[in-house]
Amino acid sequence: MMRTKAVGALLMIFAAAVLLLFRQPSIDAKLAGIEPELNSKLKTREAQIDPAELIDLIYNFNTALQVMDVRDEADFNRFHIIDSTPVTINQIRDPKWVKQLPKQTVMVLVSNDEKRAVQAWKLLSAQGVNNLYILAGGVNYWLDLYDNKSKQKLENVSPKFDPDGNDMLRHRFAFALGAKHPAADPDPKEIPKREYTKKVKSIGRAPKKSGGCG
């Protein structure tokens, strides 16, 4: 009799846990609740960091950094910023994948313009991911600055891009060079200094930077 009651109690607990699980709001429902706040941060450019700040983060060995590239595989293979990791929107929507993201790490989302990176930023923010930023102007603006064949002065060029652009790669490449392209890893000592508003706080400690990836 006691065993029957114990089994019954366990079944009730299990059923309650299952019910609670299915009552958890979906990612889209969570996003709907905080989207006005997120849109406000996007409008004030609080979440978008200047390309020069990302370069400083790459070379700041006291800051743990993860650059997540949310573009199509073909664009990633043509060109990507050094040490970037390709990430899909399906991964970003997977709570199990999100839980495995490193803690105490600055994360920067990259797309060709900003559109897809903004989408990823919203989805990750809705799942409670912190220390999350967007590369202002995306890869297109990065290449405008650091694949500058004319070598003109770019110290204080203001962003001239459309945050609502079509997120297509505007630059053309004869070969798929990935991070082997010279603009993938600009040398801070050789590129013009740019003034920018610092938005990222150093978090954690990064391992020493290794070589680039293909």
C-alpha cells in the first residue's frame, strides 16, 4: 500500500513537471514581451559597436571574446573576420545550444549589414544571454574601412550604412579566402586610428590569440 502511494506521488510530481515545462513561454513569446525595450536599445545604437572597438577587443587578451557570424555559409567562406564562428539562426533558437554558450564572454554578432545580426541579437536576448553586441554596419562596413585600396584617411569616418539594408554582401572576391583575406585581421599598428564611443566592458579573461582560420 505504501509503495503504491509512493509511486502515485512520484507520478503526480512528474506530471506537474511536464505540465510546467509545456507552460514555459516560447522564445517568440518571451521576445514579444521585451521587444519594445530591445528596439529602444537598437534605436539609440546602444547595442551596436564600432568596427574599431571590435579590433581592440580582438587584441585585448584580458577580454574573453566570441565573434558569431550569422551569415550564409557561402558568404562566410568568401570572407570572415578572424576567429569568427559560423552560427545559424536555428542554433540560436535551440535552448540547448544557447545554454552551452560560454559565460563571462563578450559576444559580437556579425552579418553583412545589420539585419540578420539584429534578429540573432533579439533571439539571444530573449533567452537571457548577456554581454551581447552587434557589429555596426556588419561585414560590408568593415570591408569599407579595412579593405581600403585607396588608402585614404579614415580616422573619423562616421558610419554611412543602412541598418535596414538587405544584408547582401556588397564586396566581390575572386576567391573564397575566409579569414586569409588581409582585411580579416587588420593590424592596429598599420590602420588609421578611429575615435569611437566605447560600449563594451571587459569580462573574463581570454586565452592568448592563435592564428587565423581559413
